[in-house]
Amino acid sequence: MHDSLTPLEVLGLRWVMLQAVFAGSVHGSTERMCWDAARAGYPATGLERVRAELDYLESAGLVTLKRSQVKPWTAKLTQAGRDVVDYVADEPEGILRPLRPAWRG
């Protein structure tokens, strides 16, 4: 990767990207939506990094990806991904999720 993200920032970036995919709901999120969300917190993030981390999230069973050579990639949460976002399941190793908000019980 040609960005300046630290290993800890990469762990946080994965959480941000899960949130972006969650925001896409049933229609899914495009790689551009994930990239925009990523750059809001991690400005050095490039599209290559976004794709690499989407691959990681897919390999962890948290998202499904639809890849294309000509169209933007799209991502949808799996049930396991939704459970992580909703704090129903523990986050897998490799994702830095904030503590559960108090209002979520």
C-alpha cells in the first residue's frame, strides 16, 4: 500500500468501512462510499487500500463483495457483519471497534 496508515489505523479503518457498508443497508455500498467514509477519518487512505480492506472484511465473513472491472465494487453486510455492527457479536481480531455505546444497553 502506498498510504501512511499505521497498523492501528488500519484496524480502525476496517470498523469505519463496516459502518459505511451498514449505511448502504439492503442496497449495499459502493467502494466510493467506503472510500469517502474512510477518508473522513483517515485522509491518507487510497482506493487500493479500500479494496484491500474490503477483501479482508469479506475473508472474515463480514461482507459480500461484487467485483467488477468496469463498475465500482459493491459490498453488503452478511448476518455476521450485521451482528458485529450491532454489538451482538464480539468483533473479530483485526478490527478495532469502539466500546459499546451506553445507550445501546
